[in-house]
Amino acid sequence: MKKRLPIGRSDFKSLIEDNMYFVDKSLLIKEVIENGDVLLITRPRRFGKTLSQSMMKYFFDITQNNEHLFKNLKIYKEKNIIEKHLNKHPVIYITFKDLKSNNLKKMHDLLISELSTLYIDHEYVLKVLNEREKDVFNKIMDREALDADYENSIRNLSKYMERYYGKKVIILIDEYDTPIQQAYLYGYYDEIISLIGNLFGMALKDNVYLEKAVLTGITRVSKESIFTGVNNLKVSTVLNELFNDKYGLTKEEVEETLKYYELEYEESEVIDWYNGYNFGGVEIYNPFSIINLVDEKKIGPYWMNTSGNYLIRKLIKEGTVNIKDSIEKLLNGEKVESKINETMVYGDLHINSNESIWTLFLFSGYLKWIKETKEGYRRYTLAIPNKEVRMFYEDTVLLMLEEENIQLDNILINLINGHIEEFKEDFQKLTMNTLSYFDVSGEEPERFYHGLILGMSVGLKEKYIIKSNRETGLGRADVILIPKDKTDKGIIIEFKKFYKNEKTLLNSAKNGLKQINEKKYEEEIKNYGINDIIKVSIAFDKKEVEIVSNLNKDVELTEIEKVAKNMIEKGLDINMISELTGISIEKLKNMYDHL
């Protein structure tokens, strides 16, 4: 048995030579050979991109003899490919996965360092260079060259290697978009994009020394001038069939892995936690999480506990009301629909382009696509892929609120315990302190308050069934909390925007409570056998909030209703009260239930 697992290992050679467990994806090599001249493969982080690039480097590299690495793999049965391509090509391999910096100067230095190291690795080509070429080559190795020389460095190196070996070159670039994402995050996007764009453009566009290029990353950013004019580009994303089973683990591969290590888990449990991805129509599991599951022998949020979440958290935190409303729907198990722009522009994220944000979430592994809703229009139905990712969304919503040091759990607990005044005071404080995170302008600011209640409710999910905007009774309740313990109280919350014709915010809140009663929102809770129900109406006008509840026994009653209430309390006949006040018997009975 191969006891060692490749935790944190992405070098193919060391993995094979150390006899580590390896899910055989070597037929990727065959598919790469049979497809386009320039291939761009985008997949979420930790789905095997770096390991696959490393595998191809060891397979093609003319400077090595690596037959022993592939003898027991599927690709070795492809004799024609082995004879023509195994260690038969000059290879330029460069990874940008470690190019991470919060400032332009350091990123520039890191990039130059990476290119310098690349040149040092291929210093042998100096033998075929003229004096001028040697001069620039040495300056790049010494990190003393001009930016223009660095921009031409990969293309020129391919020319020198083709001259040295008499064969065209294979270029492998891993995590090409890491510096672009970093530049966007830390505010030097415009400055770095020109350098990166020219570097790739020179290497890939009309490069007569190029046999094939394979680039991997999370996103395709062709509009940023990186791939402008690269007419021979072929792209594999999570949306199309090319290489769809070569990154991540198929269901069969997961079953084989768990069986190999004699681990028995309920299939439904593993699916709930790690499955859900759809790569070009193939059901895919998160490989990083599966490997860690085998290593730790317990289910947990392994992928979500690694780095790489910052940009996604930032976009949720700074997102528009529409974005937050969609996040809430996703957390409620619903789906969202959006156009997916495969040539997304990071600059569009700054203006909260929903299309670009959902594209990034999908390509980064925080959403899955279910189906193309309008064929040819690139509109897709999207959902949260699995329980592991759902935990990330829940934690992010809570974190956004907890940054203000507000004890969220206590706010709803006050309401559950009937302490309406304490709930009112804490909720008003919450809205004041978190308003900076949310956009409450526009026609539907109810979503802001809806989001706050959602954030508070997440911590109660073990004790309550949480439903949002569901059809109940004669209308739609905004939030319903149904206790799993029938001795606890159910909760209905309605949000009301203030309108001037209501004169006061208190009147708006009263109207919300009236709506709860008239439209019978409590019916869904009663269907669970729960009759003790707290009804809350939250009215708002920007930062101002007013809250009323059926716990405030008089607040929902008009003057004539208060008179009727007094009559009821004095024991007068309900039919006579109805005749005197003009209030229906049904409504009087409803009032009586609340006494």
C-alpha cells in the first residue's frame, strides 16, 4: 500500500519516485498533444493544475530521461506518443503561483527574479548566441535588463532554445493570472497589466519558435490585452468539455481512493461535503479535500481553510444589494441566474459588475453551474456546490457583522425570550454600525435588513428551520424561524419601508404587523404543530428603525380596536362588541388570541 499521500506536494517527479498515492491523469498529455497550439486551462485553486504542468514538464523535457516515471501510467500504453514525444522537446517551464505582493515594486522585483532564474536554468544556450544576444541574456540573469528585454525574454529564450536543439519549444506557464489578481487587490492593476500582457503576447503571438503552449490559471482575462492577437488560442474552462475529467476527481476516482485506504463513509455524506462541481458535464469532487479527508480520517472544511479567499470575501462585503440578496438566496438553497463572461475583466469587479463577479465565483470554485438557461447567450443557472463552500458563505456573512464586535447571537435570543425592547435597542445599534457595509439606496433597501437578520439567524440553524421569502398563508413572509423543539416559540419577521403617506415610522411598523395577521403568515409555523408565535414588524427609513411586535400588546391596535379590547377584557359578548365597533367577529377572535 502507498501509505504516503501527496499533501502539499505538486512536483510530479518526487511524488512518483517517493511512491506516493497518485490518481492517474496522465492521458491529459495525449489530449494536450492532440489539441490547439496555445491552450489555456482554467480551474479553481488546488484542483491539480500545478501538478499537471509539472507532469508535462517531466514528460516532454528533452534534457531528461524520465521513462521510469511513466511506465506504470496510462499514457505509457500510447506507444506512438511515447516514441514521438517522451523527452523529445525543449521545454520552457515557469510558474507565477508565488508572485504575490501588496505593492508594485515588489511584484516587479518578483517577476524579474522569476525570469532571471528561468534564464539561469537555460544558461547553456549562450553557446549559440552572438555577442549582443549574450549581453542581454547576461543582464537578465543579473537582473539588470530593461523592461523591454524582460517583456521579450520568454520569446527570445524560445528562439535560442530552438536554435540550440533544432526543435520548436513547448512553453508551460503555471498560474499565469496570480500577479493580475494581486495587482487588482492592492491597487496597481493598470501598472502591471502592460508588463504581463507584453510578456505573454510576445511569447504566444506569431511565435515561429513555438511548438505548443499550455497556460493554467483560475480565470481567462483575454480582454486585458494578454491574449490580444493570439489567434491560435484554445480555452478549457469549467463550462466546456475539453479536459473536463483531467482536473479534480471523478466519482469513480473518489470511490477507488477511499476503498484503497479502507475508509468507509456514507456516499451521501462525501457528496454533500465535497461534490457538486460540474466541469463540462462531468461530476467532479474537490481533490484537495478528498486527500485531506483520507489523511485526517474525518470530514472537514479543508479547502476552505486554505488561503485564497480574500478577494471573494472582499467582493461579498463590498457588493451591491443585488449581490447580497443573491448570496442570501444561495444560502437558502435557491439558485441564481447570470450571464457568464468567459473573458472577464478584473476592472469590471471594481464597478460591481454582477456578470464579472458571478464569473469569478464560478471559475474560482465558489459556485457551480447547473445548466445553460439560454443556449447561445451564455446565461447559466448557478448554485453553491457543496457543504464545504456553504460554510464559507455562512462564515463570511457572520464575519462581516462580527467585525463590529456586536454579539449577534444575543440579539435574536432576546427576541426569542420575549425581550422586545432589548431586541429593538440592539437591532437599531446593529443597523447603525453595519450600514457602511451595505448599499441601502435604491428601490429595495429591505434587502439590507433582510441580510442582517440572515446573518443573525445563521448561528441558530441547529435549533431552527430558517425560511426566507417563502410562500405562506396568503402572502410572502420575509423571514420565518420554525423551532425544531415544539416547546419553543416560532418567529415571523416582516420588513416595511417607510412611505410619507404613513406619516410616522411607527405607523409603518404597525402596518407590517397588520399585514402579518391579515395574510396569515403564521400558517406555515402552525403546520409544524407550533402555536406560540412571535410576530415582529421592522420598519425603516434609511438608518432609522422602528420595531413593533405582538409582544407589545397595544401597539398594533387602532383606537376603536383598543375600545373593543377593553370590552373583551370585561367579558362582554363578542357579537355585541362586533355590532357596536364594526369590527368583524373573526378579527375580534384574533385580537382575543393575543390577550
